[in-house]
Amino acid sequence: MSLNSGSIRVGVIGGGQLARMMVPPAIHLGLRISVLAETEGSSAERAADMVGDYRDPETVYAFAETVDVITFDHEHVPQEILYGLEARGVQVHPRPDSLQYAQDKIVMRKKLAELGVPIPAWAAVADEAALQEFIDAHGGRAVVKTARGGYDGKGVRVVSAAGEVADWFTALGEDAHGGSLLVEELVDFTRELSQLVARRPSGETRTWPVVETIQIDGVCAEVLAPAPVQNAATLEEAARIGAIVAAGVEVTGVLAVEMFETRDGRVLVNELAMRPHNSGHFSIEGSVTSQFEQHLRAVTDLPLGETALTAPAVVMVNVLGGPAEGPMPVRYAEVLAAHPRAKIHSYDKMPRPGRKVGHVTVTGDSLAEVLAEARATAAAFA
Amino acid sequence: MSLNSGSIRVGVIGGGQLARMMVPPAIHLGLRISVLAETEGSSAERAADMVGDYRDPETVYAFAETVDVITFDHEHVPQEILYGLEARGVQVHPRPDSLQYAQDKIVMRKKLAELGVPIPAWAAVADEAALQEFIDAHGGRAVVKTARGGYDGKGVRVVSAAGEVADWFTALGEDAHGGSLLVEELVDFTRELSQLVARRPSGETRTWPVVETIQIDGVCAEVLAPAPVQNAATLEEAARIGAIVAAGVEVTGVLAVEMFETRDGRVLVNELAMRPHNSGHFSIEGSVTSQFEQHLRAVTDLPLGETALTAPAVVMVNVLGGPAEGPMPVRYAEVLAAHPRAKIHSYDKMPRPGRKVGHVTVTGDSLAEVLAEARATAAAFA
């Protein structure tokens, strides 16, 4: 870290909107940020100093030579490359030992079980017979997930017969790495919560207030910060679990712990993400320190910032799909005029049904009012 | 404007911290921003797509071909070039007809007089005799300013005899353009106020709450938003003047109207700046819409955003000089740990006595508390 020269260079692998949203706080703090993007015209194009394949070791090692620390827009960089970077003396955050839990859902479930945090009943199943046995033992329905590569509802199916994921077993059989599918009980949840945590290599940890996330078709659609209090003990339990997981997986950077609140009042961990996360976008305007600024502080091992909310109610609504005519600015003349309070974020992506092309955040005193305004603004881009 | 394609390209002439701070809102809104910087390694280096001399017409015209609208980090682009851009069909905001008032203090005083807003007694003086006459008629002391090129206290002298600016008269005599110095009465003011206004080409105008600015040696040191109310009528008068000036000079973009509040309760206009201004840096965290976002909206003729403050008290303190060892990040390990609430902005500039290398903003409920925290944070970089 070239902190003593006043120049700190952060390299981000992946050129999506998460890398893009790290750029503003890097500019404000005076950190130098570079992005290794997959393609020209990526969402983080402005900061992309290099375009190349993150699965190619030499590409990643060459990129790493231009920066002081490597971090990520996504969790897909192969472990061999991550360990290769560390072997070359490169600072990598989160570290590969931690990142494995976000890369493989079965490895994650084992770790969560070991940490003793509450999770849905689960099993790693290598064939249809084992899967059917689990389904039969858990009420005749279950959730099956691919261990790797799933996101935003991809790689997730609710099934009542093992044959419904026969194609996934076939694909596993053809994969040199082989492996299993993850099956989980279908949780009877009333809502979903997310606990964002940031942790530095030196161990300092800060958490944001627990938020409620509302998913549509497996994709995060809305986030309410703070999560409306239905039962204070539940939110305390969610925060407690978030802290245990952050310390247990020794994350460095931002961690999102997504949880179910069950009908019978329990909190169960659903997923982990080891990077800034959609459930934390509200924090750009809604928290004293945004998740993107905090992630930069954490991966450079700088002291973490205050995470209090900036208003009693903060709502983030994703813009999914977007205008048929083109990127979000095609609607700015009407939408900005109608919604002067809304903070509008465009990822500079071409619209496509269901694609996250941006988000809207509104802050204020009344959740009902703020929610209505954020929803109306996002809807105006549809 | 290529609004219909969803791509809006803004070109900023000048690579200083104002251009730098336009980049984050451009990223969030999904606008494309490019900077014509004077030198390599400028404050806005990240966004600098071109390095060249803004006094060279061909350089500026070539830059303009890559964008939809031209705006500015400073007011020093020669009028011939600005009119040359317009003659080529380039959108320029603010327009040269407006920008002349920020480029020449004598032209500005004439315009303000014509608009009927209160200003200090003034005269344009072409020689020492005329200056001495003004000084004698205004209590034996006066403020002399060069009409062009002054900023941050440069080009301003308080004198009691005309001979104290003999060098400036000599320089004017050697200048092919000739011209006069501006002389003004020494105003007995109790504090300084600033009214930020944004205005679109279509005429829509939004103002932020009037702020108090505290100068040290002619350089803005602190800004209190909103200005503490000593007399509500005074703040209303400041807002009224700001609106008249914005409409009168037909600004497009952000305008700062700097004013004196006099001991006898009057408000007099001191200076104009036709761009985001140091007195508006508080708005990055302290207002729903920052001056940088608003400037981008205004120059692209998009609807303007809400300008309410995000907290009852917002204080911005400049970091002047900075650490002896290097840019501000050399102190981050200590300063961020001690001041987790403070929002720290580094312009990535090498420290030099008196140089603005960054600023700190703190928001909260109590002015006294927020002011103390912002001052302590900024002081920790000294």
C-alpha cells in the first residue's frame, strides 16, 4: 500500500455496476481506482483501464501490477488465480479463503453450519435418488440450487420431484469438477432481511441497520431501510447473525448476509455476497457512509466510516428492464420533472426485460411516502 | 443533444477540482463526461480525455466535436473562442453573453447596477488620479481589484493611496487591451453570504438556502448551511437578489452570488461565479441535489432537482495547505479513525501553503457540534 505517498491504487476485477458505483467515492476520497472489465462498453467503462478475461491468469497478474490492492465486482474469479495473486505478494480483498464461501453455496452451507448460525435444512445431493429422499423428508417440495454461478434467481428451482432438475445433474456429470447440487427445505418466510457488514483486515467491523428486501421472481426489487420493526428481537437476531458470519468467514470488504424471517419468528441465513450488494445501494444517499465508500476503506485497510442512516426512512427501488427506447436518460425530461426529490442512478446499460439497468433512492421522514415516491419514479422508466 | 439515444455527453473545459467533482453525479445519472484539462495529472485526471490549451481555438473546437454540450471548470476561456463555438452550432453553457459578467468585474458591476441590485459604491479607474479621487471621496481607504483574472483574494488590494497599485496600472498600460481597474468602497460588513442558484436554458430556476461563508485572507475557509438566522429579512433579501441576478445575467448552469451583510443591515453583492462554487461544496452531502449534479442537469437542459438540505445543520471546511508529507491520504489512517462521521474530499493535489487541496463536510442536528467536528477534521490534515 503506497499510503505514505498519498496515492492508494485500488484495482477492481469486473466492470459491472458495482465497480461503476465504487468510482464516485474513490474520486471523493482521492483514491485511484482502475477496473479490469470483461468487455468494451461495460457499465464501469469510465474507470476501465484494461479490458480482459478474468479467467486468464496472465491478464489478472498484469492488471494487479498496476495497483496496490485487488478487489471485485463479482465473485467469479477462479480460486487458482486468487491464490496465484497472493503468492505474488498482491493484496487481495476479500481473500480467497473467505471468497470461497461466496463462490460455492455448498461450501458456504457447511461453514454456516459450523458457525452455528440458523440456516434452512439442507443437503448436498449428487444424484436424483438422494434429492428425492430429501424432498420426501421435507414435505414433498424443496428448493434446489446449483452450487456455483447462480445469481438473481438463476440457478434456483422449486421442485416437487427430482426429475425437475435432471438437466442440472446431467451437466454436473459432464463437468470435469463433478460435484453436487444443493437442496434446501422450502422456508415458510414472511419477509426477507439483509444485514450489510464491512470488515477490515485488521478486524474493525461496522454494520448498517438491518434492511428489508423485497424480491420479485428471485430478483431484488425494493429495499426498505431500516427494516420496519415488526419484532425488535428479530432485527437484533439478524444483526447478531450478520456479525457472527462476518467474523466467521473473515471477510475483508463489504458482506451482505441475506436472511429469511420465518412465520414462526426465526431468522435463517439464505445467501452471502462478499462485495457491495443490491440490498446496500440505498446507502449511497441513505447512510453517512455508503457501502461503496466503506468497501474501498475496508479493502485498503483504512478506518471505517459511520453507518447511521441519513433520514428516518430510505427506500431503494430497482429499475428492471428500463425504457424500450434506450438507456434511462431517454426518459429524463419527463421523469426528472415529475420526481425532483428522487436520486436516479443509471448503469448506462441497454434495456432488456428484467435486466437491472439502474435504481432510484428516496429519503424522508415517512416510509409510506418515500416508498410511494421511489416506486413511482422507478415505474416511470418502465 | 443526443437525449433520444440515451447518451448525453458533457464536455468540461478545465481540469480542476470543480470538473473533478462533476464526475460522480455524471456517473450516477449515466451522463458521459469528458474533460479538457490543462495538464497531465490535473485534479480531474480520471475524466480527462484530452489535454490541451483552452486558449487555442482549434484545441477547443476539436474537443467540442466529441460532446453535446460544453461547460466550464473556470471562467477563463476567451470570448472569441466561446462565440466561435456557438457559431459552429455547439451548445455552450453558460453562454458567452452571460459568462462575460463573471470574466470582467467592471462589466459585472455595470450589469448589477443596471439590474438595480444593491452593490458597493464603485468606479472604473484608468489612472492613479482617478483612483485617488475615489479614495478621498470614500473615507481614505478603498478596495482595488483587477477586472480580470483574480480569484481567491488574488488581484485584490485594500489601499489608502493610489500609488499602492502603481504596478497594476503599469501592467494595464502594457496590455494591448488596456482597460481600467475596479475600485470599490470598503464595506463595513459583519459577515458574508452566498446564494447559489441554478438555471436552465428554458428558464427553470432553483435556489439553495442562503449560506454563510467565512473567508480567511480572501480565501473561502468555512461554509455554514443554512446561514444562521440573525435577521430573517436579511436572508430573504439575499435570496431575492440572487434570483434577480440569475435571471438578469441569464445564467445557464450554477451561479454563486457572493454578498456582504453590512453592519447597518443591508445586503450588497460582492462577486459572481458562473459555475459550481466553493460556497456550494456543502451540497454534495448536505442537499438533496448537489451543485455538481444540478450544474449537469442545467447545462444539459434537464429538469432541476430538489435543493432542500439533508440535515438541519451542514458545515463545509476547506483543507488549505494540507499535510507537509503529501496529498491528504497520507493522513487517512489517523484522521478517518478519529472522525468517522466526516465526509472527506481530496482533490488529489500536492500540498502547498494556502492551496485548497480538499474539503470536509459534516451534517447533523446542531450547528455548534457539526462545526466543531468539521473544523477538527480539516485541522487534522494541517
